[in-house]
Amino acid sequence: QLFDTDAFMWPLLALIFIVAPLMFIMLFNFLTKRSGSDFYHSLPVKRITLFTTFTTAIMAWVVMLAIIYTFILLITTSITLPYYVIDNITIINYIVNTIVGCLLIISTFSIGISLTGTITSNIVFSCGILIIPRLVITILSYMTITSSNTMTTDGHLIFNFLANIPFALITCLFGFNNQALYNMLLLGEHTYYSLGLSIIYLIIGIKLFISRPSEISTKSF
């Protein structure tokens, strides 16, 4: 019997929506306090080095936790369910998509933390960056398709709401689709799109972090 990868691997999604943003907020919490912000900005360390060190540490923890969870799961499964067939490729795909999703979350929060001065405003702003653009595109594409009998989102990656891994999983969480969880088992356009978007957001986040004035701390926007 084939091992139900989707059912047993879904706890890894907590890395995307809980672990990654929580670790980012904790590490960059000094930017929300004027004294802490002034202190870190006065250190003889380049800001890009500081940013790269923190984000690398977060991603390292995410990867480590994903590997540890998967290793424990496989060991437990091999003992308790010896007659199940485990698809290792599918599990690897799930881990890769999870890591890419975490990177997109971190890159989004890097923009938020560089433009805001409090934890609350960072969360609100970052979630807005993550959800609102894709939500607007999805609504507009849906309206266009419903008004036309010939147009479709097939083959149009930008207009496909499943392309953004975190956003697709959010729609799945609220019961709008189940395709997002299935896509986590595959490497495809959603993986490459989310990775590319992560890199773009990360570059923007780095640029904003480098030029971020310490005076922004404690200010909502």
C-alpha cells in the first residue's frame, strides 16, 4: 500500500505560516525598539552582512526542522507500517516546496520590517504584500474568464492563484481549493514562480533594510 504522503507531511506547513515568520520577527525585533535599533545600526558591521546572517540562520533552522521531522516520520513509519511503500521523490518535493514557501514568507517580511517600526504593522504590511496583489489578480482574472467563453488561466502562470505557494495554501485552508496541497507533492511552475518572487522580494528587502533609518522604530508606518 502506498504511503499517504499528503496526510503525514502536512504538519510541515507550520514552518511556512508559524515558524518562519515567528523566527524572523524574533531576530529582527530590535528594529521595533529605538534603543535596540540605534545600537545595531551603530555596530561596525555592514547592514547587508547582518541581514544575510539572520535570514540565513532562519532558513537553516527551517531546513533542519524539515529534515528532522521527515527523518522521524520515516523511521516511525518503517517500524509501525512496514508494508507501506514510501515515495521518497514525493517527500523530497514536499520539503523543497515547503522551503520555498518559507523563503517567500521571509522575503515578504523583510520588506515589511524595513518599512515599518512595530511588530503589528510589520505583520499587517507583510500579509498585505503577500495576499492583496495575488488576490486582486485572481479576482480580475476570474471576472474576465466568467465574462468570456474562450479565455482561461491555463498556461498563464501569472494569473494562476496556485502559483504563489503560501497564497494557494491559504485558499486551501479556507476551503476554496484542494489543489494546493496536491501541488506540494510536485515540483513545477508554482515552485519556480514562488522561488523567483522570493528572490525579487528579498532583493527589495535588502535594499530597503540597508537604507532604513533608525528613526522608523516604534512608528506604525
